Amino acid sequence: MKVLTVVGARPEFIQLAPVTSAIREAHTEVLVHTGQHFDDNMSQVFFDELGLPRPEHHLGVGGGSHASQTGQMLMALEQRILEEQPDWVLVFGDTNSTLAGALAAAKLHVPVAHIEAGLRSYDRAMPEELNRVMTDHISELLLAPTPVAVDNLAKEGLTRGVELVGDVRVDVLPRLRVLARARSESPVDQAGLKKGESFALATIHRASNTDDEARLRELLKGIGELPFRVVLPVHPRLSKMVQKFGLAFPPNLVTLPPVGILDMVALLDSCALVITDSGGLQKEAYLFERPTITLRTTTEWVETITAGWNRLCEPDQLRHSAELVLTQRPNEHPPLYGAPGVGKRIVEQLLSYMARN
Ligand code: UD1
């Protein structure tokens, strides 16, 4: 079996880790990096720390508007797919790279397998929601992480080729925790925190938060009112917008440049709670048993809310929400994202689909 795998942004590099190793045990993988994330600290550090293979193709498409980014990726991916003639094109999640990979393949009648299929926030203002919906509807094999995702697909009439495999982060995070703990340097020390200090880990990068001046101002004010320090690795979009709007970070905010996955895992391992607008981090926080505040009005990871570990929050409610999640920490922590072995199950599904069709 020959699989052409498309990645481009940070979450995809993390999702790739258990899948690429499972494919390469007995099959051929052609890894294509679109270049969506191009800074070393947004890309190369993930390849190094996760031990990912060097991409066979790098398309060098970074920055630009959504249309120009996606359009350039489509053109370059079509070429690679024609050259490589893979049995599958494999895409992850919901980025512009995901949509470009799926669309280029589907138009060439190469079957698409979508990892993390069926996620929905039901907010079409999010570029990621459009990418998810469109990718699911042109994929042959829909590899869903949760029963909720399977139900979401069924509501849209998608039942053929749907397989519940669990979430790839279940495979990758325990391994990363061991590696992070074995390192002598810790980002917690580098951030200047005291030993055992109770702090929050935050990330803010979603356009709905960064590109709205009033909301971003309110968010930084809310963080400033928290009675503990907040460690924030700063995404390039956030620093751009803070500068553009002439805003200042509050004194209890400890900013770091974007961090690699091992630093992120070390911060998760030590923090008391997580404050984020990321999709992936909500789930990583759950797997690390960290209460979470999600700075959005919707989430795709609804089961973390139902289980009581995650709360949606408006910027002016930050202090109140932090108190609630810290004092009402649930006693139960069900295995919402499946058993380990997700990477292997994905490869089995690719093979069994080929045998059936
Ligand atoms: C993308 C994904 C999002 C994911 C996030 C993880 C889409 C639509 N969104 O959002 O789902 O949660 O990645 O980080 O695909 N930039 C740099 N250096 C880089 C990468 C980006 O300076 O290495 C700049 C870009 O030029 C752009 C901004 O940061 O101005 C945003 O990057 P972009 O790739 O458009 O999307 P993300 O916000 O990172």
C-alpha cells in the first residue's frame, strides 16, 4: 500500500507521529509538507522532537489569504499526487492543508482518508469548520475519534466508510510525557516560575479572538484579573495583532516564544489549569487531567464539557470560570478518546477498505 500523507500545521505534525510509524512498518508513505507553518519553532522543532521522517516533498506554501494559501496548495498537491500515484491520500483535522489535500485527491479520484473526521463546532464562521465539513464530504474513509463524531457524520448522511478508531493523541501523549520528564531543562524554570507554583497554561491564536480588538483587549484584561500567573507561548498571529492594536500584556502573563511539543507537554504536566482557544489543546488537557477553560462560544470536543472538565467562557467571565473549574474538579475521568493503538487501527482500516473495494 502506498499512502501520500499531507501535513502543514502544528496539530498535524502531532497527529502524524503514531500514524507514520504504523504505516512505515510495512508500507510506503510519501510525506508532503505544504509549508503552511514555516517558522522553525512552528514546524522543524516538531519534526525533531516527535522523531518524524523528513518530508519527501515540501511545497513551500506559507502565509497569504485563505484562498491564495489553499489555491497554491491545491495546484502543488495535484502535481505530487499525479507523480506519486498513491493508493490513498491521508489528511488530518481541519486546516487549510487538510482541505487542499482532500480536494486535490478527490478530483483525481484518489481515495481520501480523513483522520479526526466528524468533528463539528456548528460555527461556520470558523475556517476550520468549513474545512472539516468539506473534507468529510469528499473522503472515502472517515476515521472518527469519538462516538459523538460518528453521530455528527450520520446527521449529515455520512455512514459509509465511517470507522470509530479513537484519537491519535492517546498514542502520542504518554510517550511525550516520558520524554519531557527525562529532560534536564524545563520551560517551567525558563518561564521564571517558582518550584510548585500554581499557574495556568494559556494559548490564544484563533482569528475570532486575535483579530477582534475589543475582544482581545477584554481577554488580556480578564487574564490580568486572575490571581495566579499565566504562561502563554505566543502564536505569530497573536503577537502581530497585539502590536497592531497597541495592546499590552498584563503583568501576571509570562510570555514565551512558540514552544515545541516537549515544552508544551512539560507545561501541561505542571500547570493547574489550561486556558485556550485551540482545539487540540482542549483534548490534550483532558488526557492530562487538567481542568480547562475554552475561550470560545462553541467547541468540537463536547464530551470534555459533558464530563465536567472543560468550560466555555467569555473573556469577562474568566476569573469566575477559573474559580469554578478549580473548585469543581470532577472525580471521574472516563476514557473518552479510546484505547491506545489508534495508529495501528488506522492502518488496518486503510487495508480492509482496499480489500473490500
Ligand atoms: C492553523 C489552523 C488552525 C490550527 C493552527 C495551529 C487553518 C485554517 N487553521 O491556524 O486550525 O489550530 O494552525 O497553530 O488552517 N505564521 C507565521 N509563522 C508560521 C506560521 C504562521 O508567522 O510558521 C503566520 C502566518 O503568516 C499568518 C498567521 O501566522 O499570518 C496564521 O497562520 P495560518 O497558517 O494562517 O493559520 P493558524 O492561525 O496558525
